[in-house]
Amino acid sequence: MRFGEFLIAREVVDFSDVLSALLLQHERQASIAHVALKHDFMTVNQVARVLGIEADFWATKTETGLSRLFVEYAVELGFLNPEQAERLLILQISSRPPIGSLLVELGAIPADDLLPLLDDFYQARVEPIQDFPDPEQSSPLALSDESPNIVPS
């Protein structure tokens, strides 16, 4: 469950509040091209080339066409390796403003209520730990004297 869903379920906010915050979050998230430049993953010329390819794709897109991400084009052109592409996507996601802060900004939640609500949310996500079984007796991975030797000698 996400924080917005949690707040709706608790009747702290309604769907329209969360939707407004999500739209604002989307507007404020940095573009992947901006993140690539800011963190020196790509040069301006490389970003411009990828954006040009994307624009050409969208101009000729048919109903059956599949969208391709900026990072896929950048990897295909050799501007990024797959690990850099993954890191770039993580950096872009981390540029999103937190939904709770946006709900406060929009007046849907009082600022003083945000931290207690976040604490309740994280407490609800963590299930209490039950009694742990003895790993020597109940684990299917526990080794016994009859266990086959799977390591070549």
C-alpha cells in the first residue's frame, strides 16, 4: 500500500487530494534528460540526439507502436551502459517531491500531522515478527548427515 492509499483508507484525505498531489509530483519531477545532464551521464549533444530520436518516434507512432524510453535509446546508441541507465532512472525517481509534503503544501494535511501519519504508515507496513522456528529443525535448507554433497570434489 502506498502512502496516498493509506491516507484515503484512513479517511485523512480523499481521492481528489491524492490525485492533485500526484499531478503536482509529476510536474515537479525532473525529466530524465535533465537528470542525465545534471549528473554528467551524457553530454548536451548526446541528450539532444536522443530527444530527436524520441520526437521522430512520436511523430510516426502508430496505434500498435510501443513507446521506448529515453534510456533505451541512449543505451542503443552507446551513450549509456545498462548500469548507468538503471542508475539514471533511480536518480530521476528520487527527484520526485514526497507526496506527503505535497499534500501539506496543498492544504490537505496539516504540517504537524504529517510525521505522525508517516510513522503510522510505516508501522502498518511492518508486520510483527512471530516466533522464529529453530532453523536446525524446521528449515528445508538445514543440512543433515544424509544431505547430498552438492559441491564437486
